[in-house]
Amino acid sequence: MPKDASSFDLALNERPRQATLTHWLYEELRRAILDRRLRPGTRLPATRDFAHQYNVSRGTAVTAFEQLQAEGYLAGRVGAGTWVNERLPEHLLGTKMAQVQVRKLTGPVPVWALSRPARPFRPYEPAISEFPIEIWARVAGRRLRRASASLLAGGDLRGYGPLREAIAGYLGSSRGANCSPDQIVILSGVQPGLDLLARFLVKPGEAVWMEDPGYFGAMAAFRNAGARIIPVPVDEHGLVISKGKHLCSQAKAAYLTPAHQFPLGMTMPLVRRLAILAWAREAGAFLIEDDYDSEYRFEGLPVPALQGLDQSGSVILLGSFNKVLFPSLRLGYVVLPPSLVDAFLAFRLGIDMHPSGLDQAILCDFIVEGHFGRHIRRMRELYAKRLVVLQHGVRRYLAGVLDVPPIQAGLNTVGFLRNGMTSRQAEAAALAHGVEAIALSRFALKRTDVQALLLGFAAFDEREIHRGIVNLAAALEHRAGQLAEGL
């Protein structure tokens, strides 16, 4: 199997005075391997070329290579060259990598939820295989062939003007939003937007309402900004405003998902929407509305955005194309009240500018030519069918063990445990049987009364969903039996 050749100069630290040239080169290469700057399988230059590149004798390079090969860091074969060993002992991975892995494993989302490929029932995942890549390629090719110098240079800090016009039109017609293109700022996605907004709106120590359970990315953004998080429980209608007022009536902001509460899935009714708008107006607070997957509504008419009801400039609307189209697109937007636009742009300028103008232009053409709308309609039908398959399978194989409530939108659903297991116990049991299901407790701040799993269905066909349900049933029943026996 051919190895990837290292085509870049490797940064080497200055040689200490007391170190021999050979020992210095050996230690620098060894450290580069342990730090993964030289990754497993990377082919090194021939010793003659290496010696010339780093201004050492060939004998020095040969000695250092041979010592690293003897210790298992490098591998080689006559005629095939020398490369970084792909089977390093685990203890050679070094403290630095071990610490990174610990941080990932103790975070709100398990590391397997971010890996590829996806297995049922990983949440958040769209049906990437169903994306019309041929159409996207045709649109992209046409746009690239006629790209102007101004597009290549970049322009408005808010992003590509025609794309902002297209988004304003889409939000007005499909989401009931009330905004002009000048209020829209193009972002790399919802998470970068949350990070910017948290630092822009909130000073360290100021209070922010968070749905409990709620989106971990929003919690992380506000915690990183030094905000004082106020966990506000949700009920069957969404965030409970009276609880929020009791806990902290003068919060600076509130983060919420009114169209499709994450992760429980309920929709906030009009009466409560009006009530939270009234609170924000009286408290002088901002409402950050995360409209993360409301395009995929399976029943009834689309629920208008909270932003469309706002008369006082209190609502900031966040949206993304990364789940609607494909995750690596990295394009989203924020709709700001007019009073915040200039200050937000000035704040953002100290951090970054805007995503790739070419990508924005391609997306704009994709929307304007009608491909976006057709894709949404096709995916809405597909996801609705996959949800039905999941619901039927749960009733057949997991009756009395797991309850999936009726939902009206989204890429995933919650499954409430009825067998006495905790969310974490069920997550671990599922993973042991090859099923990816995230414990709902990972999204809770204070609540401990909801034991459930988050199940994604959008990315998986009927056969995969059926197989996943059978495996999940075996996992939950096996673990429940162990618990009953006191194991």
C-alpha cells in the first residue's frame, strides 16, 4: 500500500548546546511522531535528501533513522523507503494525545457521535447520500466559470448580497420572518453564531436562561463567555417562563428552540410565544431563537418563526444550511434586530470576516434556481416515511421498554425508557450492541427526572432502521435483565 510522502519542511527546535547532532535529530523526529506532526504511515524522504534538506551529514541522518526504526517508531524496507510505523505501541501515543481523548470522552457528546460512518440511530445526521450532488456540481461549475474579481476578493462583511436577499425571501415566505437582507449576516453555521453572540451580548457574570434539557452547544458557548447559566425546565409547551422569572427575572438573554424544542421535540404555542416576547420586552433581554431543523415539518402548516412576532427588536434568529443540505457546507446565518447590526459586524471583524464568497454564491444559485426548495420537499417526504418505520418498529419490538412520542418535525426523536434503566445505562448497552443512541442526560443541566435516548432516523433507510431496532431491543432487554439480577 503506497505511503503518503511528507512534502513539507518539518519544524525542528534549535539544538541545545550540550546535545550531539545525532541525538538532537533523533529527539526531534521522535517528538514529531509522538505529537502526530508526523502521522502513522507518512513516508520520510531518502536519507540523502533528508540530510541535504536539514543541513546535516548523511551519516547523521542514517544513524537517527536506524535508532528510531530499532525502537519501533519507524519502519522501512529496501526499495520501499522509510515511513512512520502504523502500529506504534499505545504507550507511545504520549501524554498530549491521552489528555485530548479524556477531554472528548468527558464532554456532553460521546466521541463516537462525531465519527464516521454513522450507524443507527445517530442523531443530527441528514441523508447525505440523497443530496443531489450532480445538480450542485453543475451549479458550482457554472458559477466558477463566471466568477468575477469582486466575488473572489470578497465584499460586504455581512456576506454575499444576493445570498442574503435569497435568504430573506425564503425566511419571509416559509418561516414567517420579518427581515430585510441588511439584517442578515452569513456565518459558518449555528455554533460559530452562538459563540459570537454569547461574547457579543453577555458580559461575564450576567445571567442567561437555558432550556433544560437543551442544546449542549449553546450551553458551551455561554459558559465560555463567562455567562451565569440559569437552567429553566421545559414542559409539554416548551420553556416554562414562570420558572425562569422565579429563578432570575432580569436575565440578559434567553436561548430557546420554539419551533422544535431540542431535544424533546415539542412546539411552543402562540400564547407562550407572546408571553416570552413580553418578558423580553419588559426585562430588556434578547431572545436567541435557534431555528435548527424546522424545514422538516411532517404535519400541518409550517410554524412561523418567533422573530416574525417580535415588535420590539428582541429576537435574534439563527439558522443553518449544514443539516438541510450537507454538513461540510459550513454556511448559516443570523438575523439581527436593526439596532444590533453595525455593532455586531464591528465585533465580528476582530475575529473573522465571512465564509468563502464562492460557496455563498453557489448556494445562492442553488436556492434561486429552485433546487433548494425541491430538495427540501423531497427530503421532507423521505424523512416522514423513515420516521413512520422507526415508530412502527419501536411498537413492534420495544413495546413496554421504549416509548417514542408522536413528533411533527426534525431529524431525530426522543425515546423514553420504561424499563427502569437510566439514560447512560441505556446508551452504554446500545453501543455494546452496535447502536448509536445518545443519553438524554447529556443534554440536562439540573433535571434528573427524564430517562430517555435521542434517536436519529433521517440518515438511515428502512433496512438499517429495522436492524437498528432489533439490536436496540436486544441491548435494552439484556441490560434490564442484568439489572434485575443485581449485576
